[in-house]
Amino acid sequence: MSGARTIRLFVMDVDGTLTDGTLTYGPDGAELKSFHSKDGYGIKMLRVAGVTPAIISGRESVPTSRRARELGIDEVEQGIEDKAACLLELCTRLGVPVEETAYVGDDLSDLPPMRLCGFSAAPSDAAPEVLEAATFVGDRPGGHGAVREAIESLLRSDGRWEDVLRHIERQAEESPA
């Protein structure tokens, strides 16, 4: 990404990206999802780097809403059929050019927004067409730290990784043992 514009908005799909794509329902019909803690910490690193995290998901999900709240993700769009149109509306509302936006997805519905962004990423088990279109393809499958890999790759290529590490080290030094 050398010479690329700095990414200011990082948009994530959920099923197959932040999760492994498995849909589990409890006896009462409640939906259950598993999220990887390393992805969550990566999302916190975005904020340190001055990047706004966001979610655009094709499905409505209570677990997604809860995880977004836990991570302080304010921009959450669920039940979205046209992810590219939603992405463009989000960029306009936030005043971020689409070229300064990253998108992480795993399936065919993620291709249109991925193709609009300045940086796109996919987990290792994404659809072949998504793997081909992505700027970055991680080694990890969806739901197993793939988003964290994409975040680290982006921050390293943007030249912000060392600043994030220094911030984390300062916080550790300031925290009482």
C-alpha cells in the first residue's frame, strides 16, 4: 500500500469474517455466535491508530449487536442486502472517502464493497472470488483471528504499527501491577 491514502474507516462483515460462519440456535431459539478475542483486541488497536471501526452485515443478530457494544463499535448496519450502497452511505455520512476505507469480507455479497475500497481483506477460507479480489488474504479462517491479521497488515503497511505498539507499552507501564 505504499503511496496509498491513509485508511480512516475499517468496515467488517460478520458471518464468516468475525465468526466462523456457523449459525447455532439454542433450545429457546436464541442465536449463538462465537467471536475471537484477538479480533476484538485488533479492533481496539484501530482506535489507537485513529481508524473508525464499523460493521455491515447481511443478517440481523442480537449477538452481533452485543459484541459491537462491547467493542464500542458505534457504526453497525445489519440486515443489509446491498452492502456497497450501505458502504457508500456510511462513507458519505462520516465524511470519509471510499478510497480511505477498508473492508473485510468472506462471501460473494462482500465483493461489491471490497472493490470500492482502498484496502480489502479476506480470511483464508473466503470464497475463491473474494480471495482473488482482496488486497490482503490472511492465513487464518474467519472467526479465528482473521480480522486481527487484516488489521495488523493494514497498520504495518500504513506505517502506524510501531505507534500502536508504543501506545500499548505506555499503557502497560502506567497500569498498576
